[in-house]
Amino acid sequence: MTYTAFMFIFKVPEESNFNREDGQRLIDLIHYNDSNNIDYSYWGPLDAVHVKSLSNNEKSKQLSKKSNEPLDVIEIWSKAAIGVYLWEHILKGKLSKKSQFYQYGFRKIDRFKVKFRSGPSLTPQSLENFLSADNKQRDSKNLIFVLNGRSKEKIEFAKQWLDKIQDLSSRKDIQPFNAAAILLGHEFCFNHWVEKYLNSNGPLKFLFVVYDWKEINEEDIYQWPLGVATYRNFPNPDPNKLNLKLERPYTCNFLGTIYPNSSRVEVMDVIRTFDEGVCFTKGRLEWEPNETSETLELYLQALRLSDLTLSPIGMNHECYRIYEALSYGSLPVVEENLNHVKGHKSNCDPTSAYRLLKKYNAPVIYIANWTHELPMLIEKEMSLSLERKIARRLRLIDWYASFKTNLRNQLFDTIEQKFQLKS
């Protein structure tokens, strides 16, 4: 067996700030080392999801066939935390975290070699350098950009990248490339600014966007899940290491920000009518972007020790806790209310709330009125046997794994079709 090892050494002077030149040297080094001249056997085996249903003989033929096929390279350049959810949770890739300026990973998935890049050293200028360095090789590169459009400041940052992509797409001194994006959308779905960059007007051949935006059409704009809060270091638990067969001491949990005039106020009022110890709760009045190790562990304990995770609407009906609860086998109870927080305008589609969850028949409970429905739900839940709860936990874990596989397949099917890659 042959092992290939790579060492990247990059020293930042203690008395100087990291600047564009420093970052470019690092990008140039990595670009050189992961060029197509390298034997990519170190990326690991083909993803087992694609061959798990085949017989041993069929598997052997499939693997032999794929090993002889030229593999298309997909580059993922991530400038948003949802990129980590894509890479580690959906694509099951491993991420190097040796440098605070640059993280990377490699993964062989079906007939694709996937490269993931992230970190502050990735800049629009480094993208230009990357595409011009190989301009003697005229085969198109395939690039997926993960961007954040959740706030005015994030949108301006994303536009810098998209403007650079648009400029590069028309330049003859730049290697040809296909481009698409996965966008963390605005919580009230004000995403019209991105439309000018789509294929009819700009360089993006398709777009996946988080939240139920009205413009999602399944033709060039698709929906992407919010996922878990990787920016708060939410883990990717191994389902085989979760103990799903013990009695959980709490019937429900809710930990989150209590926005004024939201249904979260109503939920907390209802919970106060329950006996003490029925529901694990902890509220706060202001949203906090970061978790301490103590608050993260408290939240994970709430998920592990509760059978129901309550998910009243925050700034958007889709919350991280839906997917976080699923990953621990705690049943999400989500609010099917077509209105967002009172007093806010929205460009989200009121007829398609939870589009992805419903498309894939998520085993969640939808609730319209917390005051009337939650007490009855809690009463029913407390009457269930442990055996039924265990069976439900296992079903939740299995569904969530299947959900992520379906998303992965849709992404690569779309890449193959829109980038016109040979199958």
C-alpha cells in the first residue's frame, strides 16, 4: 500500500497583519500541490451510498468501471458557514483545520473529484489567480461558490465575489469555467439582488438558496436547507454512537431567543402551565451569534434528553434546531404558520412553508396554534411506551440520513445537467 502525504508550511510574522500577498502565496502553494498531476487515490474510496444496494458482483463491476472513467473535478469555494454543513454533513467530507486562514478537503463522490476550500485567504483576487494560472489548460473548471446573503453587509460581500465571477467569465485570458452558487438567503427572502447574476443575465448556471423564496422554480433556482449551526460548532454526531434506547427524562425542550410579538412568547407561556420538569427550557431576549462550551453542551443535553424539540417561528419558520433535533432523534414540532414575526414584510412564499421537509415527507409534527394544540400533544406524548419512542427515534435518524443523501444526489445531478458534464 502506498501512502501520500502533503505538508503545507505557512508562517505569518508576529508583528504584521495577514495581507493579500501572504494569502496569495498560500493559494499558489496549494494550487500547485493539488493540481491534476497528483494521484488522487488518497481521496479515499467511492462513496458507499452509490453501491450499497448492489450485489457483490455488481459492486465489483461498478467499481472497476468507475475506476477507469475520467473523473470531473468540482471545486467548492465556501465563504459562508453553510459550506461546512454541505461538506461535512451532506458530502461526508473531512476538513483540515490546520490553518486559521485556509481549510480544505478532498472527496471522491461517484464520478466526481470534489475539492472544498474555505477561509479568509480565499479572495476574489485569489480566484482570478487560480483561473489564470492554468490558462494553458483549456478544459473548463467547475466551480460552486457558497455565499452569505443574510444581511446588507453580507450581500455587499457576496456581490464582490459575483462581480468578479462575472468579469472573469468574459475575459479571454482566463481559463473557461462553469459557475453556480449556494446562497444563505435573507430571512425574509429579499434576494432579488442575486437574479442579475443568473444564467440569462450573468455567469451562474444555477442557484440553490436557503428559505422559501417566491422565485424558487426548480429550473435554475432550487431550495437548500438551512442545516445545523456549524458556526456555533454544532457537531455531526455518529448515529451509531447515539444511545437511542434509554428513557429520556424530558418530554420536550425549547432553548432559543424570545423575540417580542412572536409565537415564542406564546410557547413559553404554555410551557409554564405544565408541571415542573416536563419541558427543558431556557430563553434569552437577544440573539447571540456564538456559543460557549457550556451553552453548547447544555443545548446538546436538551436534545439528547428530550423526545420532542419545539420549534416556534423565529425570524423565519425554518430554524437550525429542526435539523439539529433530527440528528439526535428528537422529534421536531414545527409551527405551520404562514406569517412571520408580526410587523415585518416578507418576500417568502406563504404557500410553500417547509417545502423541502414536505417534499421528502419529513417525520415531523406540524402545529398551527401552540395554546390549543401543545397541551394535547404533550399529554399524548407522555402516554407513549418507550418501545414506540425508540422506534420513532430510529425512524428520525434514518430519515435524516436519507434526506442528506437525496440533497447530495440532487446537487450532483444538477451540476451534471447544468454544467453539461458527460455521464
